[in-house]
Amino acid sequence: MLGLRLPAKPDVQRAVRLTYGFQFFFGLLLWVPIFYSYQKLIGLSDGEIFGIQSIYYLVFCLLEIPTGMIADRFDYRTSLAAGAGVLVAANLVPVFLGSYTGFLVHFVLIALARSLVSGAQSAYLYEYLHASGAGEHYLRVEGVGRAYSLVGKIGLWPVIGLLMAWSFPSPYWLTAINAGIALMFACRLPPIPGGRRVTGKTASLLAGVGGALSALRSSRWLALLMVQGIAMVTLVRICQVNLFQPILEAKALSVNWYGAVLAAMAVFEALGAARPHRLRRAIGPVGSVFTLTIVMALCLGVIVFVGSFPAVVLLCVFAVATGIAFPVQKQLLNDSIPDSRYRATLLSMESIVDRAVCAVVAVALGAYLAAGQLNAFLVLTAIVTCVVMALLAVLLLAVRKHRSDRRVPTARRPGAGFPPAGLERRTRRQVGEVRH
């Protein structure tokens, strides 16, 4: 299922495998299927639980730019190691402080850990492969890496309820151990060949954010792609983290089934993530992300009208769409970034808006749940997403047409000629143009 023909160079193979190991253990948050029930068991209300989630997203927003700039200014590997170290501490907090304060600190540290990793992980892999002459492998490596990161969840999530019954804080102990292993993988990652992270550093952190904003202002195409990604990522995070347990609870499924359902979703997400290139070749990267986002929104809307088994099926369809969409969106953004010096910062900027939207949605979700209106929230989410994506499709088509109109007269101007093929490819890569 997850097979991948790696580049022939042994150094590249080693870097890719270490990246897989880091993704596998860093993403192995074993408490995800039960954290809502866990917090209710220690006495937290719905308002407190979703209030913490909203704070988590807001803290993530505040930390994304600083951590992205640090990764660009210094070293992606250092940022990944720091994120794994913070994740170890974050998962030990609930073990020793099982209260509202403990979980607030826990999620604030989770936000710090994930912000240190969010832009740096993709930036490291993209830059390493391109510096090693293996950039054409990025999409498949990114997709297979995501698929591998789900394998452990498939095996462990179904039994996490039983583990919690045997030892109440065991999900957090085990997640802390996983984070420690991720830290070891991060410390072994090789440097990017050619010293790119040395020669390409920005002069200062302030100059780094200014350069990233300048690059974003110069590319309306990149800005719209970020908005498209935000719509997709918001749906994924809200469904898989915030809505997952309330949906199953509303369908009268026992908490003992939560881990198994989430593991089934992970299986389907892994299947999608391992083969993202097939849909991309059929309808292009922008069309793929657009179509998959609509599919995910419709799945949430239709869940309202079905029973427990069809709801689980729809969640699995949602997961397949997620698995395909994430790697395609990551390559689409990376290819469209005009200046690699600001790669992690620009990726972090997308995450900021993504988490800000998630924070607002989490607050609204808490209010809807408190009023017993989960179904209304799901239908509204589906409608709003479809409307936003339709408007975004119109804007993307307009920007692409404008770019095409600007290029054609220049190419056909008398005496202008055409650049050599190699120069044309290099120029397009530098300015981040992507043909669709």
C-alpha cells in the first residue's frame, strides 16, 4: 500500500526514511479518540473543553509567525527537534495535573510544539529533495510520509479506550514516549546539501517577515491558494478533532468504539495519502483540492440525515478525501512560493489564518453543542464551505486568466524571441509559477 521508489542516492534515502520516522512518532497522539471523554470524566464542562480548544488555536496563531521565522533564520532541523521536545513535556502535564489548568497548559504546549514543526517539516523535505536533485519525488514522499504517520494510529487507536480503563493516564504517557522517539529522529536528520540554509538566511527576523509579506503581496495566486488550503484544513481539524466525538455520541455509539472508528478513518486516509498523484494528474492540483474540499463539506452535511453505520462510512469517505488533498495542497503551495528564503514563514502564515478560523469555529461549535444543535452546525458548515469554494473558484480562474493574458503578448512581441528551455524552467521555478 505504501510502496515508493525512492531516489537512488543513499543520502536521500536516509533523509527520507528519517523524515518518515519523525512524522510517524510526532503525529502519534494516542489521546485523540478519548480526550473529550477524558476531560469530561475529570469534571470539565463542554464550555470549558471547547474554550480550551479555542485558546489552543489562538495561541497557535500567535506562535506561527515567530516559529516560522526562527526556522527560516536558523535551521529547519533545530525547529523540528525543539517541537518534539516540547511535545514530550506537553503530554506529561495531564498526567500530573488533571484539571482545567492542566489541560489548558497541555494544549498551549501542544500549540507551541506543532507551530515549531508545521512549516519547518514540509520546508525541510521540499528543500532537501530539491537541493539533492530529487525534487520530482516530493509529492509522493510527502503523501507516503503522511500515510506512514497514520499506520501506528490504525493499530493503537482501537485499543486506547481499553488502555485508559486499565491505566487512566496511559494515553498521555505513551504519547510522551512517542514524542521522545520523534526527537531522536529529528536529531539525526542530515543538513540540506550545499549549505542552502547558511547562504539563504535572511539578515534578521524582522527582515524575514517583511520579505515573506512582500512575496505574498506580489503573488495573488499564492494568496488565493492559501485561502483554498485554509478552507480544507479547517474542515479536517474541526471534524477529526472537535466534531468527531460529538458526532459519534449523537449517533449513540459507545466510547469503546471511538478508537476503532478513528482507526478506520486513518486506514482510508492512509490509502488516499499514499496515492495523491492519481487525481492530481486527472484534474490538476487546484481542481483536486477544490473538489475534495467540496466532498468533505458534503460528507459533514449528509451525516445529519443518516444512522450510525452510514455516518461512519461518510467519515471514512471524508478521510480518503483528506489523505489525497493534504500532499497535493502542500506541493501546490511549495511550488508557488517565489522565494525559498521565506518558505517556512509563508507556510506558517497559512497556518495562522487556518488556526484563527478554527478558533472561531470551535467557539461556535461549543455554543451549538451547549444548545443541542449539532445538526444545525453541520449543515451550516457544509453550506458555508460550498459557497466560499465557489467564490474562490471564480477568483482563481480570473487570476489565472490575467496571468495568461500578461504572458502571451510578451512571448509574441516582434523580436522578443523565446528563452532557452533550461532558463525558462529555472525562471518559472524561481517565481513559483505552476501550470494547471
